[in-house]
Amino acid sequence: MLALFSYTVVTAQQGNWVASLARPDGNNIVFTFNWKTENSRPVWYIRNAAEKIRVDNITEAGDSFIVQMPVFESQFRFTVNNNTLSGVWIKRGAVNTQVLPFSAIPGSNRFAPATAAQKNISGRWAVAFQENNAEISVAEFVQKGNILTGTFLNSTGDYRYLEGIVTKDTLLLSGFDGSHSFLFKAVIKNNTTINAGIFYSGANGKEEWTAIKNSKAKVPEASVAMYVKPGEESLDFSFKDLEGKQVALKSDRFKNKVIVIQLMGSWCPNCMDETAFLSNYYNNNKQRGVEVIALAYEYTTDWERSVKSLKKFKQRFNVQYIILNTEVTVTDSLRTQKTLPQVTDIKFFPSSIIIDKKGKIRKLDTGFNGPATGLHYVAYKKEFNSVVDNLLKEN
């Protein structure tokens, strides 16, 4: 039975913590969080550079704590002993459930105190990951002394907020958001070359990478692009909303509106960033004749599981636009044909389709450059606003 918190339990563990997810190969993924008390209840704030993820679903079960992440099917279960948290992190997936040992100790620095950095790697870098040598990714780094923040972008989006250090000639970066659990290591050869890079993801992901400094580096788009099929010009779909009501694109609600179709899933970290952006945009612009419709592709066809996750997602970002459950899984090889047969394959999430007032498809985007990407995010918002503004001016 879940117990109510006593004042002692709520306040005993307040402060900053350094957490570790133990990979089988010993390359542990570290992150930091702040344990606070708000309204006599425990709250975590997980920190990744400029990001703070508020986690307020924290309960007791016997001598254990259960911390449920606010968006994903992801939770911590642990006990407290002598100022050490010990337990597991559990993340449900489409087929398997990932379980990693979890521990945390008091502290503020996710990596050990560093010696002076010998190099400064602030700026833009062209990155080659081992599995995609033919396709360049882009890294954006900001280094202040030893402290390093930044992210990696590829044609499908970005790796969100990363935080770490440069110590001597070594780079260390990590990030955790409840779904992503990342660790990057590398050697800084000189001011223009990074080599011997290893990217660790989750329990077993491991990939080599190198980088060359290049202020003009760009992410290619052609390999993931989505197109309208020959002879097609509009979409036609009907799916259930989260209350089970059928909603059709060709209903009166959407006539003579500019419509943004968001292709997403409650399991998708980059969809989280796009939803935050679209939710704010919709609330400020819906009176101008703009609609947003989210089409969700979840882990399973289990209606109750999918809707539970989507409602949590909706609540987190105060989404006022319509979210429809396609009841087609993200892993279904026929997901596009079953839901949007008028376009070529949906290769990545999130993706988006913008429709004009006459129902014609006017723009297709794959991926999303979130707020962690800095100027890339600014550029994305500028282009998005320009496209929608121009479509609103059309008769």
C-alpha cells in the first residue's frame, strides 16, 4: 500500500544529488537532481544544462520510494540507506522493458572535480557517427572554463540538453530525461579536431564518433525527407480522440483553417519539445484560424495503455489542441500506408505536415530542432511562423 509522507520523510532527503545508471559495461550514465519539498510533498527537479524537469509523482511503498517520470513510461524504485539511494530505473518499451541499476549520493557535480581544461571547444562541429559515416551530424558546444553544455543535431532532430565538463583534453557530456539516457566521451586532439569519441545510450547502445570544427556545418535533410505522392495533394483521415470520439479531418471544425498535423508519440523526447512549442503557439494563435492536430503512434495497440500515456503527455504541456490515437504502432512497417497513404514513408518522429485553407498539403517537415539547439531552434520558429503567416493571408 502506498503511504502518505510524514514530515520527516519528506524533508530528510532534500538537497542536490548525483545519480548514476549502471550500464553492464561500467560506463555509467550520470545526471543530477534537486530533491525539494513543496506543499509538504517531495518533488524532484532533474537538471540537464538549462532544463529542469519537475517530477512530482513520488510515493512510498513499504521501505521503498517510487518516482514516476511525468511524461514517459519510466520510473525509479529505490530505498534510502545512509544517505545513499539504491534501486533500479525501469523504462517500458514497445516490446521489452529496460531495467538498469540506479544509485545516487549527495552532490552537485555530475562528473568528478576536474583539472583545468587545456582546450576550449565552443562553437559548431561537423560530427561523424560510426553507423552513419555518410551523413554528417552537427554538434553545438558552449564551454565556460571546465563547464560544457551543448547538443548534437542530425536529420531527425537533436539529442536535447547535455551537460558535462572538459578536463585536460577529455570531453564528458551526459543527459537524462526519463527516456533518453546518454553519455558522450571523447579526446580533444586540438582546437579543430575531436577523436576517440564514444556515445553510450541506455543499457547497451554504443557508437564511435569524431568531429571537425566547422562553423558552416549543416545537417543534410534529403535522406529523411517526406513527400506528397504523385497525384495526391490533400489528406483524409479519421481517428479517435482520447475520449474515444471519432474526429475527421474533413469535419466542419477544420474548414477554411490552416492546419498543422503533428506526427508524434508519448514515448518520444523530441516530441516533448515540439509539443511544448506547438501548445504555446496554438494557445496564442488559434483565434487567427490555425488548428493543430496531433496523430499519435504509440508503442502498442492497447487502447488503455496508449491513452493513459497520451493523457499524461497532454496534461504535462497543457495541450488544448486535439490529440488523436491512430491505434497504429510506431513499429508497424505499414504505419504510413495505414494512416496517411497520400505521403511517402514517415521515417522519424516528430514530423509535421502543414495544410492550407483549401486542404492542400503545403509543407512537410521531418524532425524538430528543439530549444537545446539554440540558434537552430530560433531559425525553426522563424520559418514556421513565416509559413503559417503566409498561408493565413491566402484566400
